[in-house]
Amino acid sequence: MNDKATANFVTAFETVGNELPGAGSWLARRRADAIEAFAEAGLPHRRLEDWKYTDLRQALDKAAFAPAPRHEAAVILPETPAATAFAGIDAHRLVFVNGRFHEGLSDTARLPKGVELHRLADVLSEQWAKALIERRMDEARQAENIVELNTALMADGMALRIRKGVRLDKPLHLVFVAADAGASHTRNLMLLEEGAEASILESHLGGKAALADIVTDIELGADATLRHAKLQDETADSVHLSTLRATLAGKSRLESFTLTLGCGLSRAQNFIRFAGEGAHASVDGAYALRAKQHFDTFSVVDHAVPGCTSHTMFKGVLDGEAEGVFQGKVIVRPDAQKTDGRQMTQALLLSRDASMNAKPELEIYADDVQCAHGSTVGELSKDAIFYLRSRGIPEAEARRLLVLAFLDEAIELAPHEASRGIFRDLVSGWFGEVAA
């Protein structure tokens, strides 16, 4: 334990550990093991290959987030377009304030029969929840320490179980609000049994400097379908760490999309493992950054069985001194013939001080596969701007149209149809703020 931030998290565990869910159960021992492993390894740093572009240790040493308090006062949402972006969508709503469930703002009445929705603490005795929490993913060794931190300190979260053949009647909207400064640690569990189907909307909003540490564990049964659209818009002095770990059974389908607008430093980790043939996973996203924002997306898609397909595309625009990072790996195991795995990252730099680091990788041990990866980084086309201006379009509007057209290919991949128009409006508003 050789850094201040790691010591701060260990102290937080010693202070609040006995108040966390699961005291006296199997989870108490698991938490103790997790904080011990975390303390021994410390926070990730640039000397680790998977973290070479993101100095999380330095960022958290500087910020020194204490545990976020329980918020007792009225909750006031930030005055940003993102805060009300999904308001027009009819959805079941689950709200977490400073990482803790807020019953007064939530609305989950009249869930369909076969849909079980609980707080994390209410399912800790169930075997399916225990299995998800204790799961470890291959090829995620340098990310496991962040998951261990979450396991040690997770205070609340959502547990969703959908029984065989049941379809969630309307989207479930998860809202996470940082109403006070501090660190929150949230764990979400999702189990969709055979043939089940659900759409999840997820919003992360912040009015205060905060650390959001979220781990989402997903297991899809055969023929199950999960559509997931996430919006992240937090303050410029916040840190956002999210880890998604998903296992897909045969012929299941995961479609996940993230739009990232806010945060000083963001790191999104996605670990997908195919456990049954004929499954598909899409892990896509778009981002628009400015000033000194930093966004790192890291994904590993593990084709462990034959006949599965995967798709990863991230497109972003960066202004000011913003930094973007894409690290993606597609693994094809020796027996995973008939695999189709593709990944692409593209970035537009709107400023000479903006930067992008990209490292797409393929690791293939089978011979009957179709896999591809690619990366491009560039500027707005001067010829395209000139063409639009020659048609009477002002330069700022021409640049806005080109940015929207560039990001639209990624936004079109968002799995919830209504969210696509919302994401386009948010990106358009972001560019208006930059241009101003």
C-alpha cells in the first residue's frame, strides 16, 4: 500500500465496513478478502499495460474522496439537459442518491409477473447473486483490483432477475445522482433467464465533485436479450469508474451503448464472455469531451465457444486539451470456429491540444474466423467546411453538422430507439456550448 488514495479507501473500509450490507454473512469474509487484495496491489498505475494511458492513482491521490454521506435533504437535479433527457420515456424508475437507493424518487409499481427487482441487500442470501458477485473473468487481471475495491465497499445497488420467457413491459431507468461530494460504490446484478428480455436506461448525473464506482454483473440465459443505453454527464472535477462483466449463453443477445459527455476522468471497462454458441454482443459508444476531460474505454470480448458474433465501435470528438483512449481486445479461443468479431475506434480532434490514444487488438487461436479491427484519428475536413459555407451555411453551423454526422454512425447503434434522438440532441447542445 504505497499511495495515499489506496490508504484512504482502506481507512474507509475500517470505518464503515460493519455498517455495509451482508455483515455476519458470507459477504463479510468476502469483503475482508477483497480489501486485503486491494491494499496489497494498490490502485492501478501507468506501469500496468492496461492502464498505460490513464493515471488513476494520481487522480485519486489528488482528489482524496471521502465516503459520500447519506443525503437527507431534498434532491435537486443538476440544471443540465442530461438531467431530464429520458424524462419523456415511459419507464420504471429506480433512483440512487450518493450511491444509495432513494425510495421517494423511485417508481417501480406494477412490474410484470416474473420480474423481480430488489435492492442489493435483499438478495445477498440468494445463490444467483452470490455467484455473480464472486465471479472472476478471464483476461481481466489488471481490472480485478477495481472490482475488489467495489466488492469491499459496495453500499447499495440494483438486483434484477427476470424469469424464463418473461419480457419487461417497458424500460427500467436507473438514475444515479451525486448530490454531495464523496465516493460512492454501487453494485448492480442482472440475471435474465432463458428467453427473457429487458431494456435498461442508465443516467449518471452530478452536481458535486464525486467518485462514482459502479460494477454491473450480467448473466444472460439462452435466447435472452438485454438492451442497455447509458448516459454519463457529471461534473468536471468528478471521477467515474464503471465495470461491466457479462456472460452470454447460447443465442442470447447483449446490446450496450454509452454516451459520455461529463466527468474529469472516466474509465469504462467491459468484459464480455461467450459461454454458448450463436450469441451476439455489441458494445458501442460515443463521447464528446472538452477542456481537460479524460475518457478511457477498455474492452475485452472473449469468444470462448464457436459461432458467436461481436461488434465494438466507439466514436468521439475532442476539444480543448481533452484526452481520449480506446483499448480493445477480441480473443478467439482455439475451439471458437465461425467467430465474427469486429472493433473500430474513430476520433475527431477539434483542437491542436486534444489527443487520442488507440490500441485495438486481435488475439486469434482459431483459423475459420472473420475478425477485423481499425482506428482513425483526424480533423474536420476543410473541404467539407468550405463546401457547406459556399451554400450559405455559417462556419459554426457547418462544423456542428459535420460533428453530428460523424457521431451519428455510432449513435445509430444505441439499442433503445427513443434514446437515439435524445443522444443526438445532447451532442448538438454540447457543440453549441463549445462553439460559444
